[in-house]
Amino acid sequence: MLPRETLLKGVENRGCLARIIDQAEQAIKTWEVMVTDFLSPPELAEVTQVLSRLTEIQQLASGGYPQAERQRLAIARAELDPTLLMVPISVLEIAGNFLFDAASHRDFLGSILGTGIVREKVGDVLVQGERGAQVLVVPELEDFLALHLTQVRSVPVKTRAIAPTELKVRVPKQKEMTTVEASMRLDAIASAGFGVSRSKMVDMIHGQDVRVNWKEVTEASYQLKSGDLVAIRGKGRLEVGEVTVTKKDRYRVQLTRLT
């Protein structure tokens, strides 16, 4: 038996981790590969960190494409051949004419969940403009969604399974920059990295639009460090690189913005 209470001590996503510990114990007992539902970035980060402390198991995460935010986790005994770890994911196309009634990520996700399924069964939703969207789901939902997902907003849609090779993923644009700041405060670094005013950045932080390492942060004075990832809804991500201190005791920070 795994040291459940020790593993769960101090974690934020206790319910999620408890279920996955059950799956890990099942994997150890049966020698089967167990696969979780889709995990959000904060859940995935915490779960993989906790499970990495266990020598009895190995793990493999995948969301269907390299940049996927929501991912499933395959768990198996450490002795099992790593090539047997597979993460089954299906890709669905939601096709319709959205030229005169544009649909957002929220619209597509709302229509999917409106069929009665839960969020954990759905991975990333990739909006394809006026053509519709592509969505990653657990394979067992293919037929259900093909039958029941027939409308998004006012637009009739046709939902069908497509090959993973047909997945259209936009490669994120990358911009390197350097800023010199008096401190490592979140509002200072993020305003420089995203190219917005300090006051507007503070508003976004207080408005719950900013996440650091996938966790929501609402304090503008939050102290960043090298290796942190700042994400802002609708503006992309900012990676904090090398940090050095100048002769005037200011912070020279290397930043990488992904949009």
C-alpha cells in the first residue's frame, strides 16, 4: 500500500490526487497501465510532483499535442516496459459556418458540457475561426458527442472523429526580451513582459486574470523568480529566465513571451 496520508499532506488538489493514488495502487497490484481523466495544469503539476516521489511507479503525460494544457496521465509499475505506456486521446472536429455568429472557446466548451458530460473528460478546445473547432476528448465519448453535439450558439454543427494528424495547432510565437526593474514584483515584471501599463496590469491581477505556475495570483506584490511561468487570459504566457542583480541593486530579467 502506498503512504496515502503522507502523499496527501498539504496538497491543494486533495480529491483529485486521492483518486489518482487509487489508480496507482491498482497499477501496482494488477500490472495494468492506468490512465487518468484530463487534468488541469495545476492538477497535473501537483500530481506529477507527488507521484515522482514513488519508486514503485512510472508515469507519462500527454494532451494529444506538445503544447497541450490539459493532459491525461498514464501510470504503471516501474518494472513495466515504458513503451507500453500509452495515453489514448481522440480528436473531434466540430464543423459549422460561424461567419455571422462567431463562437468563442467558452461557447464550444459550454455546448460540449451541455450534452451532460463532465469537464474531466475533455482536453483542450482549439477554435478554428469561422470553420468551427477541434477538441480532444477521452475515446469513449467519440460516438456520444457525434450524436448529441449538434449546435453551438445558433449554428448547426456536425461533430465527427478525425485522425490526430488532422489536428491544426498554431505554433506559438516567441519573443525574447530583457527588462531591468527595481524589484521582482509580479506587476512590474508582467507589465514589462506583456507590454502594458503597470496600472492596467494591477487591474488584471486584481481581476483574477493572472496565473503564476498555473495558480491564480491576486497580489500585485507577489515575488517572481527564475523559472516562473506567468499566464494572462487572452495575452499568452511569459517565462521568467535568468535573473541577475546590477551594480545599482536592480534586477536584470530575461523574459520569453509566448503568444
